Amino acid sequence: MKKSILYPILALSLILLFSACGKKKDDAKSMDQLHSELGVPVRVINAEKTTFEQLLRYNAVLGGSQESTAQAMISDIVTGIKAKVGDRVQAGDIIISFPTNTPAAQYQQANSALQSISDIHDRMQRLYEQKAISQQDYENVRTQYLVAKANLESSEQMIYAKAPISGVITDIMVSLSERVYPGQDLFTIAVSSGYKATVMIPETEINKVKRGSRVTANWEGNSMQGRISTIALAMDTASKAFRAEAEFSGKNPKVPYGVTAEIAVEVLRKPQVFVAQRHHLVKENGDYYLWLAKDAKATRVLVEVGLTNQLEYEIVSGLAEQDIIITEGIKSLTEGAKIRIIEGS
């Protein structure tokens, strides 16, 4: 009884399976027929001569064209921060302060010594002007005054971290009440007239880069043009690369200092040549081909490639200015296949 029920169910399942397979074949066949009747949908571009650029790409931090970082000279806590990131300051402005009773600075002792000798110096100067004392006596006191003044200035440098240059504060690395140590970075000031980036160039590429080479910095869709300004004559032993600096004039309000940008160094520029994107080329048995649109049909042509920058190839021969290059739909093409150019290509 069970077998009599099982056989009809199995037969029905096989009929449904073969029907589904047959439907898939019909669908695939209809797509081929659609391409045959209406043409393979493709996008195209006109072959035009342009400038081929060979680029070397690196990542580097964009700093100010002129930049200076102040460092702590003593070990103590931060008692005051007089500015914030983005503020414009003048050289000599106090940015960060430390306790005046810091033993290492001896600020209070130096200040007392200067006040004491200042009174004596002023009195001796008046006597000297009245010719009541000799020049030697006055010079002795003046020397003591200048030494005391220098000692106080030295102490002030320890407890007051001042702006080394005029510009914009791009970073403050410490906070209030934080204990710092000698040599620790406190803040950075950049001159807001441009950018500078340091790139490390490996020895295999250093001969291609020259002083004055064109450079493009790209960050978040923003581009800036610059030049290589300096190249180290000796390789850095730690990184096994050569240090090169690129400078970019002008300040872009959309590009802050301190961001990591892609730096593209132009090492070769060749105008008036055909250039093809790598994904538009078909490579077969070591040869390169392009698909062209001619009389509403696809034609594959052999081309000779020259220079490359990994993304593009120079086309040395096989292409003419009146040619129309197929850029999309390439995988569905066969020689002589009918094509349909998509609007907006």
C-alpha cells in the first residue's frame, strides 16, 4: 500500500524538477535572443589624446609649511593653559605655565636677586651720570645686573612655555594638572600660509624623484598642488628610505593640519598620447586588446601598450582618434556582436 503511494509522488517530483530546469534554459535562451535582437547594452567613450602621468603614491601627515613644537624643560604639573587649538598667537606669547616655586627653575630666587641688584644698578647709574663714581665701579654693578636679568629670563623659559613663532596653534598635547617631564611635547604652532608633508621614498624609487617634481595631496576629496622642495642626500638608516619634503602653498579651510593624506609624486609626464584604463583592456596570451564600437557592432582590436602607472596604460598603437572605446558590458561581447549604446554614456 505504501509503495503504491510513494511511486506517484516520486514521479510527480521528477516531472516538476525537469520542468524547472527547462524553464531556466528557456530564460537563458531568451536573454541571448534579446542581445541578438536589440544588441548587448554597452557604454562607450571617444578615443582622445591626453596627458599620461606616471605617479608614485605615498601617505604622509600634512603639517604647516613652517611648524614648531614647544617642549617642557622641567618636570612638574601644568598650572595654566592660556590658549586653545585654532587660536592665532604671536611669537613670545605665554601658552603654558608651570608653578613658580618649581625647584629646578629657581624662579623666585632669580626674581629676588634681580629686584635687589636693580635698585643698586639704578642708584649707581645716577651716580655715574653725575660723575660721582668711576666707570669701572658702574660697569661692575651693571655686569651683576645683566647676569641677574639673564638668570631670571632663563627661569622664565622653564616655567613659561612661550610661542616660538607667530602662527596658529594646531595641537596642544597636555592638559591642566598633568605632570610633564623634560623634553615632552607641549604644543605645536604652524604658519597658516601653506602645508608641508614629509614622505619616505624607498631606494628603488629615489632616482625617479627630483627636486621640483609636481606633487598632489589628496584628503577627503580635497586636492592641493605642490612641489618637492628638498630631498635627503643620504638614506635614513632606521626606515631604509630617503626623506623628501613637499610644500603646498595656500591654506585650504577644508583641510586641517595633522591629517594623513595621499601624496602623489609625478615622476613622468607625457602629453598628447592615448591612455586607456586598466579595466578597459583585455589581456590574452600576453597581448592587450580593446573593444571598439563600429557600425553598431563590437570589434576587438589588438593594441600596443607602453608606459603604465598601474591604473592606466599608454596606448602606443592600434587606436585612432575617431575610434569609440567600449568601457562597460565588455564581458558579454563577442566579435561582431550587435551592441546597443546606453544613453548618457
